[in-house]
Amino acid sequence: MCGIIGYVGDREIVPILVEGLRKLEYRGYDSAGICVLDSGVLKAVKKEGKISELEKEESLRWISGKAGIAHTRWATHGKPDEINAHPHFDCENKIAIVHNGIIENYQALKKILIKEGHTIKSETDSEIIAHLIEKFYEGDLEEAVTKALELIEGAYGLAVLSSKEEKIIAAKKGSPLVIGIGDDEMFVASDVSPILGYTNKIIYLSDGEIAIIAKDRYLIKNLDGKKIDKEVHEIEGSIKEIEKGNFKHFMIKEIFEQPDVIESTIRGRIKGNRIKLNLDIDPKKIKRIILIACGTSWHSALIGKYIIEKYAGIPCEVDYASEFRYRNPLINEDDLVIAISQSGETADTIAALKEAKGKGAKALGIVNVVGSTISREVDSGIYLHAGPETGVASTKAFTSQVIALLMFSLFIRQEKGEEVDKVIFEEMGKLPGKIRKVLESSKKIREIAIMFKDKNNFLYFGRGINFPVALEGALKLKEISYIHAEGYPAAEMKHGPIALIDKNMPVVFLATKSPLSSKTLSNMEEVYARGGKIISIANEPTPEIQKFSEEMITVPETIEELSPIINVISLQLLAYHIADLKGLDVDKPRNLAKSVTVE
Ligand code: F6R
């Protein structure tokens, strides 16, 4: 996720672009830049850091013009610095582009362009687009953009400016882009928030569409050059509401983003039945894998252990980063330590990583925030590409961590020369659709939340790969609703927690199909016999599950390794609805911070 704003018109342009970036800052904020066509020259200012850093730039005050583009970045390729910040330029500084999305074949295109004499300055995939347009430019920007897009594989929301024409060409595929229609002025942006102060007339571009916007006209075409008549929407609503879309809180917005996030984490990393990851490791030299993390990320690590041992065939340990750092762990040079973190800034995880590296282990990161401390400390890693997570309770980072761990395990298996069952790839492809199905249950889950919101305690039981999901479900509930909740492996119940069960105890059971289904059913029966109120997460209402359950949430069936992703979403929704019904500040629960940068 990054933010784009472009403007063509007579107003003072720099304040419009900078103010626009401020409104888009929630989409990414590690670097920013603007470019304005000023007396036939493309003048740009780029800055690492937040928009406030860009605003401090003295040179901005000397720029004026009638067409400009700007971008706030959430890095995906290349660290967040001035060179990698957008806009990017061709060799001659005659074409400027801002881009959201990922160009999957940029390495191949980069090689060709370098051979043809182009000098590529940044580490980004996006810069390639400016050079491709340069390659095809023969006096008609629209034609050059169209030809460039024909070669690009991947996703883009794109705005292009040339030093020769007072207009912007915008194009969309897989990354949102809207056009704002004013009186003698036009806007393009990645969402309506920076536009609404000026006009409420909006066109939503669809995939495969190109918009040509000048001060007093616009034209929308498809990639074959055919003109398209688009509906002009009249928008009402405040900016804050728009950042959250139609959602009441960031947490629920982020829960609903998960189908797209999973696609984004996978994008460009699976080709046919092969995994493509740039990892600086030799799988044959790894004798042990140690996963270190905190909180929700630690839960995804627990799931990772099951998957790594099954597919990579390497013994795997999981440790709380806060414990690992102080227990003087025995580490060898053939150990691989993987730090898992959404923020990449968690103090305990950073310290544990340093401890492992200091003892000679190879280090990888599975991190969301590009350029964060952990991403810089590791030898290589996998970025989640989940976009900024704003709600304090982690949701989309968790599910994308699980899919990243699965891709990592399959990659190791493949590199060791072992076969990967193609069913796994098929199921990964179906995952976004199946998550959407779970999200459709949100209303039903809210009804269940109404029934249970006043309980003081909850138990969550799961087995095998869904035991960590029970822990995560309990954590989600306690951190945002302040209801005491505990997760257990279902079979552990008889060793103590069963004493807690009576008619006042809600017990959430992860009862989707697995090799341990019959054992889970026996555990359910034990709870049922003691009057516990069971909420089951299951694939289908079998007579036994129906008999034992007070309430049931049905979710689509998938392979066991992906079931935690499907199952956890119903638990995220349950926690969210309970906390919301209790009138709590869901996005900022008491005593918690989004990034725990202290010990
Ligand atoms: C829970 C939650 C925390 C974080 C933990 C680690 O919803 O968000 O438990 O998972 O503080 O944070 P990261 O993943 O940023 O290292």
C-alpha cells in the first residue's frame, strides 16, 4: 500500500500535493516525493521519512506549475530512502511516474533495459516503468504508456507525467485509483481522501483502464484504445470515515482486507508449482530452525513449526524472544534463526535476533514493515506485503505470516529436490475466496457475540496445528474486550482446566476436519457433559457437532496447513464484535501500543 495524488489545474500546486499526501499517509509513510511540470521542466523533491520531512524542504517553495504527481511510500522493493522514493524518472528526466503495486517481471525487464543502455538508479521495481515509457515515447505519452503496460506483469496504480504535455496519464490494474472531476481542474489519487476537499465528483477506475486527464477534460479508455463511458459518483462523508472505508474501526477493516493481503503476500512468489524466494541460505546446510517472536507473531511461529517440520523436514523450535534473549541459548553455525514480526521494531525480538547472530546463527526475517530494524539486521527474509496495520490487535499480519511460513517451508523442500504436492498450490489459490466466505459470517458472529459479550471468562480449545489458533483467539479476545480468556490444546483440558467448566463457561472449539477430529469430538463431549457452552468452528454441521454446540460457525474446508488461516478469521471477528458491542476502543485497547519498542 502506498498513496498517489496527481493534479492538473490552476491552483497553487505544491500545497495541494503535499496536503494530499498527508491524507494518504495512513497508506504508507516511509518516504515521499512530488514532481511538478514547471516551465517545461520536471522538478522533483523527494525525502526519506514522513510527509512532515518533505514539507520542511526549502526547495518546495520555488516550485510551481499546472500539473504534478506525488507519492507516499510503503516500501516493497528496496529500502525506504530518497533514491527509492517516488517519483521515478527515465534517463533524461523527461518522464516521471508514481506507482503502487508490484511489477512481478521487473528483474527480466530491468536486464533488457540495461542492455539497451538505460541507467537504473533505484532498487525499486517501479522505476522500470519510467524507462519502458521512455523506450516507447515518440511524441505521444498515452501511446508510450499503453505499450509499456503491455510488457508489465503484476499490479499497478500508476500516474505518469511528461515534460512535454500538461496532462497526467493514469492506469489501474489490481491497485485502486480514482479520478476527481473539478471545475477546470482534475485529480487522480489512490483513494478519494485527498480529493474530497475540492470536488465530490469521482470516477472509480477499473482494472485494465487508462485515464488521460487534462485541466478541462478527461478521457477513459481500455488497453485496446476503446473509449469507455464511466459513471461519475457523487460522494459524501468525512475523510476519517473514508480512510476506514465504510468500516467503524481499523481492526474490522484490516480483518476484511485479508483476502487481498493473502494475494499480495503470495504475489510474484509462486510461478506454476514453484516457489520463488530470494533467500540467502543453503537449505542443505541447515540442521535446525529456531523461530523467535512475541505475541501474535509467536502464535504464527507455533503454526510455522508444524509446517516447517512437515515440509522442510528440518527440526524446528519456537521461542518467546523475551525468554530466548536471556536464557543463554545453545546456538550453532548450522542453525537458522527466523525473527517474525509485524513491525520489525519489537525490542525483545531485535535483542533475541542479535543474540543468535552473535553466536553465529544465520538469520532470516519475516517482517511487514520494510526497512524496519529487524529487516536490516537479518541476512535476508520475506516481506509480508500486508500494508500498514493500524489496529493495535494484529490480524492481517498474522494470516500473512502463516502463508509466508508455508511458502518458506515449501521453498526449502523444493530446494532440497523433494516434490511439492500441487494440491497445496491449488488450495493457496483458493484461499482468498474461502476467506471471503468466512467474512460473510460476520453478521452471524455478531449475533453470537451479543449472546456471550457479558461473560467474564472464555476457554479456547484446539488440537495440532489449530492449537496455536486457540491461543490466538484467546489473545484477541482478552486484549480488546478485557474478558479473561485462555487457549489450550484440547487434550490438556483433563489435566486441570476441566475444573473450570460449568454452565457459565463459554468454550470455543476449533473443530474443523483434521486427522484428530474424532479426538476433538470426544473433548467436546466432555465439555458438553459438564454444561459448558460450546461455540464450535466447523466445516459442516455433523449430528455430533450440532448436538454438542450451543452455537456453530461454519467455515470452508481446506488442507490442514491452511486451516489456521480460515479458522482464525472467525475468532478475530468474534473478539471484534464482542469488544465493539461492549463499546470499547477497539483500535486502541488500554495499556497497549502498536509497536512494543521497550523491554
Ligand atoms: C496482539 C499483538 C501483539 C504483537 C506483538 C509482537 O494482537 O499485536 O501481541 O503481535 O507485540 O509485535 P510484532 O509482530 O510487531 O513484533
